[in-house]
Amino acid sequence: MKEEQRGIDDSVVTKRKSCTVAFKSLRVVVLTAMFLIWIHQIYHGQKIAITLSRKERFQQCSVDNYLATGLPFLDTAERPPLEEYILRRNNLAKALLADGIDAFVVEPGYTFSYYANVTQPQWESWEPEERPFLMILRPSIAEDGTVVANTSFLVPHFEEDRARLLKMPFQEPISTITYEEHWNYYTTLWEAPMWKETLSPNLMVDEEIRDFIARGLASNGFNVVGLAGEVEAVRQVKTDREIGILRAVNTGTVEAIRSMRKCLYKGVTENEVVEVLDNTLRAAGFEPFFDIVEFGKSAALPHGGHDGTRELQPGELILIDVGAHLYGYSSDVTRTFYPPFFPNPPPSEHNTTEKTFVWNLVLEAQAASVKAMKADATAASVDIAARNIIEAAGYGKQFTHRLGHGIGIKAHESPYLNKGNHIDVLRPGMVFTSEPGVYVWNEFGVRHEDVLVVRGEGDAENISGGFAVGPWEP
Ligand SMILES: *[C@@H]1O[C@H](CO)[C@@H](O)[C@H](O)[C@H]1NC(C)=O
Ligand SMILES: *[C@@H]1O[C@H](CO)[C@@H](O)[C@H](O)[C@H]1NC(C)=O
Ligand SMILES: *[C@@H]1O[C@H](CO)[C@@H](O)[C@H](O)[C@H]1NC(C)=O
Ligand SMILES: *[C@@H]1O[C@H](CO)[C@@H](O)[C@H](O)[C@H]1NC(C)=O
């Protein structure tokens, strides 16, 4: 019994011993692991602290927020295909017939890129040239009876091949009229067979054409008139593809402001916000092309003007007006808001009564302009709808600019929404900004800017993702 007992005891002791050893080595492993994790965390934390500045963390935060949305707004945009350019030129041909014009003449620039995808710097990266390169668009009747555009180019002979290499969006090889350096190129154009028996062809020149070219044409056989009428309306009325791109880039620009806002901190400068916002927009594939970022009393100047070094303080409203490009189309939106670190409701030492009143007033004015933005309304009536509300509240003199403008491949395009424009009448498909503002000198400024498309029926439709909701919810 005893021996047996001892035997059992011995084995228990042996088991206990081996358990203790196992436990001890487990404890060593766990402690070592915890130590390594701790060291790693310190190292990693220091690495972030050492290699990322506050501004870089700000940018990382903003870009991460932006990408976390999944960028769903990009879905409505596609790069304009060949058919889009054919559609635009054929729309122009119909407008030329309606206006009684023989041809439309345009130099590389915004309008040229609208009809044939070539901007001024794409043709002359150095500087605008003295030798004219002109696109001449005429209406003609196709075999099926429809009105289509017939396009030719006036180009220096030695540049003809370079013009072909632009691969402009045409189905057929481009048709050129060439001139030698020592010729009168306006006469060369006038002698081209396309004018047939017409002695003084009626040319409408684009608003961007340089004055010496317009005068050269006018003094060499052509009757020259400026951009107007149905021809001007072609670019004003956006196609569905254009609206898709404008919706994407404007919605995405508002989203970028919202993503950036969440990362703002006390003491950040206006210039730092510009840089971070631009890089946030780039994360969606947009190309930023202007920013107005103003804190507090800087925003009493609607288009900025200070040096951007102001540091953000609690209680200051932030005004941001920013634009970016997608496939050559512009965004132009404005938000005015408090940073997230400024509490809502505000601490009692901040009197925000007037700022809050003005913030809501400007939003009310914007809503009134959207209601007024209907087909067949005059441009003036839309401005006046917003202005009446601001004037009635006693801030009329502080609403110092027009209500808005057309927007497309240029951020500012005709028609312009100002209270004197009783000539331009809104058509379905026109796209405008509505951007009322109130600027209280030496105090603050508020502007809300969204982009809207005029519809055939009902109110204009917002294509910048919806309006601001409140000073903490821009
Ligand atoms: C228009 O030009 C851009 C480059 O500037 C090019 O990527 C695009 O394919 C062109 N579009 C057409 C329809 O040729
Ligand atoms: C365009 O006009 C020219 C000159 O009138 C003519 O020779 C040519 O066939 C026309 N092109 C098309 C595609 O209609
Ligand atoms: C806050 O400012 C408004 C004017 O903007 C003024 O009427 C009001 O008395 C002020 N409130 C306090 C508590 O000072
Ligand atoms: C803005 O437009 C979007 C998309 O069409 C729509 O869902 C939203 O309700 C609109 N917001 C307002 C306030 O009209």
C-alpha cells in the first residue's frame, strides 16, 4: 500500500513538476510576445510621428475619408465618344441654318475642344501663334435629308500633317485648305470652292477668336458677325453625356469638401487646406484648377485676396469655393461651415447669432432661386428671386455679385444669371450655378453654391449631390 502510495505520489510530483515547467515556459512566451508587440507599437507609433507631419496626417485622413465613400459619383461620367462630337457639330449645323449663317469659324480653344477635342495649348504649347489654324463648320443636307455639319480646316501648308496627327474626332479624313507663308490666307479661304456662288459668305466667329483674324476675314470678302442666337445656345444646352460628367465632378467636389472637413484642426492654415483639398480631389482622378479657402473675416471678400496664412480658430466660419476638371468639364461649388471641433451648440463665449441667421438666409435665397429656375424664365428673374429674400432681411447691399452663371467646359459660361439679363431665356438642359452670398465686412462671409440643370417640367434638378443642411452639415 505504502509503496504503491509513494509510487502514485512520485508520479504526481513528476507531473506537477512538468506542469510547472510548461507553465513557466508558456509565461515566458506570452511575456516575450507582449513585449515584442509593445516594442512594435512604440516603434510604429514613433515612425508615424517621425515621418508624418500634422499636415500629412490631415491629408491622409481626408483622402482616406474620400476613398471610403467608394466614389460612387464617378458612375455617371464617361469620356465623350466620337458620336458625341458628331452630335454637337450636327446640332451646330441646324443652328447655323436657323440663324441664316453660312459658316461658323473657331480657333483652338474651349469652343474648338467642344466641337473637335483640341484645346489651345494642345495645338500651340508654346504660345498662341500668328498663323491662323481655323475650323470652318457649314450646314449641309445629308442623303437622308437631315441637316449635318460639313467641316474644313484652314491650316498652314507645313502644318497640315501636324493637324492630321491631332486625330480629331471625325469619321472621315479631315478636309483641309492650305496656305503658303507668303499668301494672304483670308483670300485663300474666300477662294475655296465650298462657298460656290456666294459672294460675301456670312461667317459667325466664336467669342474666343482673336481680333486680328476677325478683321482679316471681314476685310477680305466675308461678312463677319459675333457669336449669338441659336449658335450660342448649342453649347449652352447640355447633352445627357455632358450632364453626366458635370454631375460626377460637381457631386465629387462637394464630397471632397465634406471628407476634408472631418479632419480639420485648430491652427491649420488656409493654404494647407487648399493643398489637402486639391490632393483629395486628385484621389478621384479630378484635376483641381482653383480654390478659394477663407477663414473668418477673410471671407468678407467673395473671391479671396489675402495671403492664405490665416490660422483656423474656433468660432470662425470657413468658406470654400473650389473647382476641378473631369474629362475637361468643370465643377464650381461653395460650402460655408464650422469645423467639427467647434461644438454645436456653440459655447457661450461665442456669439453666433448673426452668422447663423445669415447662413440660413443665404440658404433660403438659394432655395428660392432653384424654384425660379424653370424653362422659359428669364435669367434676370432667377437672380431676382434670390435677391428679394436677401434684401427683405436687410442684407441687400452685402449680396455684392450676381446669382450665378452657366457652367460646362468652362467654369463660367453664358448665360449669366444677373438681375439685368432680361434677354436670355432658360431652356431645358441648361446648367447653372446658384451661388447667393452675404459678406459682412471685417466679420465673415457666407456663400452656398450648387449646380443645377433646368428641366422641361418642374424645378431645376441639383447635380452637385444635394444642398447644404446646416453650418455643421455642409
Ligand atoms: C479627346 O482627347 C483626349 C486627349 O486629349 C483623348 O483621350 C480622347 O480619346 C479624345 N476623344 C476622342 C473621341 O477622340
Ligand atoms: C463637304 O463639302 C465639300 C465642299 O462643298 C464637298 O466636296 C464634300 O463632299 C462635303 N463633305 C461631306 C462629307 O458632305
Ligand atoms: C449676439 O449678437 C446679436 C447681434 O448679432 C445681438 O443682438 C445679441 O444681443 C448678442 N447676444 C449676446 C448674448 O451678446
Ligand atoms: C438632389 O439631387 C439628388 C439626385 O437627383 C436627389 O436624390 C436629391 O433628393 C436632391 N436633393 C434635393 C434637396 O433636392
